[in-house]
Amino acid sequence: MVDVKTCLDNAQEKMDMAIMYLEEALAHIRAGKASTRLLDGIRVDSYGSMVALSNVAALSTPDARSITIKPWDKSMFRVIEKAIIDSDLGIMPENNGEIIRLGIPPLTEERRKQLAKQCKAEGETAKVSVRNARRDGIDALKKAVKDGLAEDEQKNAEAKLQKIHDKYIKQIEDMLADKDKEIMTV
């Protein structure tokens, strides 16, 4: 027989995963400030295998408008520059032989609106995941009724599940509002 607590815990775990996904997705959206997390998705060819940029170079943000990349191996300069140019970051690297500097340009109004739209899309994906987790939980509870769970217990569990769902949806909306404010701040 399915345990109500297990059912709720599974749904909540799926909802937590949706929140973690959204946090990760929002961290990669540029908001005018320099952050080494912008480079997380960039992979470079190092001795025959594709590795994260942070595995072949030291990344830092000396100020709010630039990121510096100091490769540990001098032969990696060209490879790193090519990876940055080929990425969807949209920033041209500057190389002075010692470090690679990325100047983060201020966002245009059009680009801000584009990023805000991208954030909303990521938020909607997370909301869909939370709703799917709720639906799966409700389905599991309905199956449990067939296996002998009391109907009033199922109704109580569904109400708890709805409260958990509402909490996560509100959390997603708050995260989106914060990111939107960050993007739109000039």
C-alpha cells in the first residue's frame, strides 16, 4: 500500500528539483553585472576531452563590468577564445598574452526586454514541472485509494499537496520578480 507521506515527499522532491533548475537557469542569464557563472556552460577542448572552462583557467571578476580568465597552460589561449566566441554569450574576448579579459557591456533596453522574456519562459518551465509533480502525486493518491487508502485521508493529502504546490509557485514567482528587477535596473 502507498504511504501518504511518501507520496507527498516524492512530489515535494520533484518540486525542489524544479526550483533548483530555475535557480541554475536564472544564474546563467546575464543581468549587466559580471559573474563567473556566465561562463559555466562554456566547454573547451583540453587534451582531447571537452571540459568546463573553470577546469583549465582561473576565473575572476576584478570589477562589476569585467571577467578575467587566466589559463594555467599558455597553449589554451586560442582554444578558450574560440570557445567564448562560439558560445551564445555575445561578448568578444580581449587577450593581452597574460590574461583574457571579457568586458561586460551595459544592456540595451531591447536586450533587457529579451532577457526578461527569457526569464519568464524559464519560470514557466519550472511552473509546469511543479504542476506535473502535483498531478503525479494526486494520481498516486488515487491509486492508493484503490489499494485500500481511506478516501478522506486521500482528500486531506490532496489538500496538503495543493498547499505545497502553491508555496512553490509563489517561490518561483518571487524568484522571477527579483531577476526581472535585477535585469531592468540600469
